[in-house]
Amino acid sequence: MYIKKILVAILLIGLVGCSVFAYMVYGVFFTDNTNFNNDDAYLYVKSTDTFKDVKEQITPLLKDVEDFEAAAKRKGYISNVKSGKFVVKKGMNNNEIINSLRGRNIPVKVSFNNQETLEDLAGRVAVQIEADSLSLLNAFNDKSFLKENNFTNDNKLAMYIPNSYEFYWNSSAETFRSKMLTEYKRFWNDSRKAKAKALGLSKNQVVALASIVHKETAKVDERPRVAGVYLNRLRKGMLLQADPTVIYALKLHQNNFNQVIKRVLYKDLELDSPYNTYKYSGLPPGPIAMPDISAVNAVLNSEKHNYYYFVANVENFGYHKFAKTLSQHNRNKEQYIRWINKQNINR
């Protein structure tokens, strides 16, 4: 009888112990452990991050960090951290959080517009994916890559088509560059290549001209007409005399792309640079910025007309006055010069 009581007591103690253990396990794994108000919170885990880094980042989102760490240890996450962008949803328990952290890597949208330099592009992209600006710039300027894909130091900017693209956040600089090359090849489909050939221009020459058109006017509906002017000049063997190319040449010469130049002076036209289209005939050796897709399409689908000149229209800001003859252009130009002098715009 005494032995039986002892056995019953041991059994009861075991059951209580199991219950306590089960309760503790349930508490660690299956109790809500989030401490934020939004529906979702995101974690960005770098390729070099350890569990310590993840813990530091996730701590403000949790009610109980020790329970999270205990669950992570039991599930083997501590020694198997995965990089990428991950979501933690409000109300998740530790089991769900850890499953999410080693589950689906959420893609991100990477966007960039008409950057003037690859340095600008690297800085823009670096805040959107894990790769830093220096590694991106090194990848952009890699001589072997440029040579293998028929780009030069002058036209390498042409490979990057401003748009929004989907990447994994933990993409490397080389991954970003490779996708941009793929997108460049996709952009230059048979139709666009045929149109470039009909104009007697290479793909990179189209982009170079589109960059000028882009800088000349922000009005998308006017770009085909501006492109038509420059194509008319090219066909006739005239100098392009595009002010944006002079501005670019000045910035390049002074190694200062942050300066703002609102007015081109006569002395600027004497700068000896292949980008100075007042001094050198034909197109510059490369784009002076990344043109929008609308500017590239404006060149490929330019307006057919007999205009050879244009100047800013002070009666309809943002647009230009176009002229077929130099005398007509000079009259339009006088009106513009009077206006710009009145505004005291000297540089």
C-alpha cells in the first residue's frame, strides 16, 4: 500500500512536471510575442549578419527577447541565419517569427531616374539594396565587364535604363549589374534596334542623343519635336550646338557635378571637350545623363519637320519656340535673352 502511494505520488509529480514543461514550451513557442502597432514590421538581414545582429534589430519589436532567443536556439536558427528582407506580422508567436525569418525572402522595388553619373546611380541604389555604393561603383566600372559587353568609359552610362525593377534586398553589386545588362538587352528589342538602324545610329548613339533631348525639355510631348531638330542638324552636317552638352563638359572639366549652371556663357563655348557640341560636330562620345525611356522613344519616333532651331519660350514656360531659319530663330532668341537678363540670371 505504501509503495503504491509512492508510485502514485511520483506519477502525479511527473504529470505536473510535464504540464509545467508543456506550458513553458507553449509560452516560448506559441504565445503572441510582438510589440508594435502596425500590421507588419520588416527586418533587413545582411549577408554578414549573425544571430546577435538579428537579435539587436528585432528587440524593439518583441515583448520577450529571452523567449525568442530560447525558441531560436531550439529551432536551430541561431547557427543558420538567412539574409534578406523578412516580415514580422503583428500577433505572431516565436515559432511563426522564426519560420518567417528563414522562409520567404521578400523582393524589393529598386527605382532610379535620370542620374547624371554612375556615382549618383550607385548612391541611389545603395539605399535600396544591401550592396554599398562603393561595391556598386566598382562593379559599374569593371573594365573586363565593360569590354566584354562592348561598352566604353564614355558610354557605360547607357546600359542603365531608368525604371523600377524587382530585386532581392540582399542582392550583390554584381547581381544588380547583371540584371541591368539583361534589362538593357530586353529594352533594345528588334523594333527599337530597327528604328535606330533606320536613323543611321547605334544604340549608344541613340541614348546619347536622348540624353540631350531629356535635358533640353522636361515636357514629354515636346521631346519628339526637339529630337527632330537634332536629327535634322545631324543629317545636314550642322553642329548640334546643344547647351546641355556644354554644361556637362564644364562639370566634367571641373570635376564638379553638384554645381548648378542655368546660363551658358559665350566663353563656355570655347571649352575644348568632345562633349562640347558647339566645337565638335556629331554626337558626343556618350550620354550626358541617363535619359528617361520617353526621351529614347522620342528619338526613335521623332517628329518629321523642317525645324533646325529652338529656344525657350518665355510666353509658355517649359516649352520652346521652334524656327526653320536662323533669322527667325534670332528673333526668338532676342526675346529670351531680354527675359533672362531681366531675371538677373548670370550663371
